[in-house]
Amino acid sequence: MRITILPERKTVELSGRRLVSNVLRDLGYLPGTAMVIRGDELIPEGEMIEADDEIEIRSVISGGI
Amino acid sequence: MKCNRCGERAEIKLRQHNAAFCRTCFVPLLQKHVRRSIRKQKMFSLDEHILVAVSGGKDSLALWDILIELGYQTTGLHLSLGIGDYSDQSTELAVAFAEARNLPLLNISLREEGLAVDDATAFTNRPACSACGTLKRHYFDKLAIDRGFPVVATGHNLDDEAARLLGNVLHWQMDYLARQKPVLEPTHERFVRKVKPLYRTTEFESAAYCFFRKIDYILDECPNSAGATQLKHKEVMNQLEAASPGTKLSFVQDFLERARPMMQSEANRPPLTCEGCGMPSFTERCSRCRLVREVQTKRARYADRARSE
């Protein structure tokens, strides 16, 4: 699977079919800190990402102060 | 995974509620939750005209969209902060949102007002976030008062409030704790009511809301926020949340219901009036006027030095 990571605009490749929560964990995201997007839809934790999927992981954390 | 409401395929799982929803059910559900927060906390009524502070980020644009969908009268307020390209992009997105929906937007450039965030960080030792916060608070009140709005709504979310609460507790900032609430009533004639309708909404929920509603918001992080203490506090809260879903919500909610009322007396100290600009201040000059004076002094000193070299 090919993963675009935003806002960093990085791309990473992972092999095989994987659970959303495992992909997030392996890339260092805590639950609820990033959206996993495939095309026009969100993929929730607990669902699978197929080996040939192209997905986007978008961090939702913002802040200062 | 199925939607808890309609049984269709779910696109969002909310661990804190142990529930999953499709977008068709999630969008009105979040709007309803925000309306409940507004009513429960008596933030404002349908008769009042609300000034919505809009940064161009996901939370404030989601908030503005929700308030419109709920039928409230709104005007947007965007402060172009003067933080390089980041501010230019944020302004473009806020303006595009307003124009696409034919909504009124006050677009104020801090540089044109005399002091942008970049100037404050170039000429003083203050952290950028501190200067930014000072300027925002000043202009939210000033513009609302000058233009007759009774209330300013900001996009502070549950994650912001939990991180702020953690920071205030770690340092026992009693004054700040007393004032940490979703509705801040004015304590001076030149303060307006400040409200946070998203105080029970997570960052994840507001980002998903924007995604489902096709709202373009700035994805880049503010360049000044790298290493910011609030982000460290957010990470700690997210680790606790991962281990025990619902921690952030109960931390903030229980504080508001059980601990904060005991701090009421701390919040009652009325402000003075700033000698410089007439806005409220807890010292003779408000923090914005002190910041302006510091920048002017240092700018003049650097100019003198450059001339003599």
C-alpha cells in the first residue's frame, strides 16, 4: 500500500493487507490523532487496508501556546 | 463496521463513546451535540449576532459551518496574523469559505493594524505563541465592541481544553483555572462574552466533520507551534485517552462541574482600564500595549544602531 502522510507531505510504502489501527500504530500515531482516507471516504479503526490501496493519513492535531 | 444509528457502513469510530457512525448520521449528530453545549451553557440565543473567530483551520471553520446549519446569525472575523506563508494560506481559506457561502467576514491584517506576530517575535524575546495570544485576545474584544457584537465564539475544542487544563493544573495556575470555562462573561465594559461551543468536540470529530462537509482548511501546522508546550500536553492526554477512552472528556467535564465552582472567588477580580488603549487590563497597561511599546523601542534602537554603523 502507498501512504501519503499530511501535513508532512511524505510518502511511505507498506506491504500486505493491514488493519487501520496497526498501520497507525506502526507509523507512530496514537488512536484518534489522524484520519485515514481512501479516495472520498474515511476508513475507521478496525477495518482493513488492502495491499494495493492508496491512502492518505492526515494528522488532526493542531495547537500552539 | 456498521453505523450505530442506521446500520450502514461506518466511516468514523468514536472510542470515547464506544460508537461508530456513517457520515449521514455523524454530521447532524455533531451539530446536535454542539447545539446542546450552546444551550446547556447558555452561550447565546438565536436572537444574538455572533462574531465567529475564524483562523482558516478545521475547528473554526467547522464551528462556523455548524452555527450556520443550526440557524444562528453569524459574522466571521479573520485576523491575518503575519506569520509568513502560513498566514497567507490561512487567510485565503477563510475568505474562500465565506465567499462560497456568501457569508459576511471581517478580514483584519495585524500588519496593517501596526503589529504582526512576526514583528513581535523579531523584536522581543517573547515566545511567538504568547505574542499571538495577546494580539488575538485584544482584537477579538476590540473589534466585537467597536462593531456591536455581544459575543465572540472561538473554535477551541476538547483537546485544547484538556491540554490547557493539564497545563494549568501542573502549575496550579489558580487564576487561569478559575477562568477556564466554556462561557466567559465580560467583567469590563470593553470585554465581550467569549464562548467555546466545541469544548466537548474532539479534534478528530471536527476534522472528520470538515472532511464530510468538504470544507477546505489549512492542513499545515503553524510554524511557530513546533515544540509548543500545549502540543506536549496534548500528547500526554492522547496517551491517557488511548489507554482509557473518555479520559479527556471526563477530565474537562468533571473539572467544570466539580472543581471549577470552588474557584469562583478567584475569577471575580475585575480588570482595570489600560492607560494606552482603553481596553481592559490587569496592570496599568495591557499586555498588547506593552508588547507594542517593546517592539517600537527595540525597532528604534536597531535603526539608530544601523545609522551609526
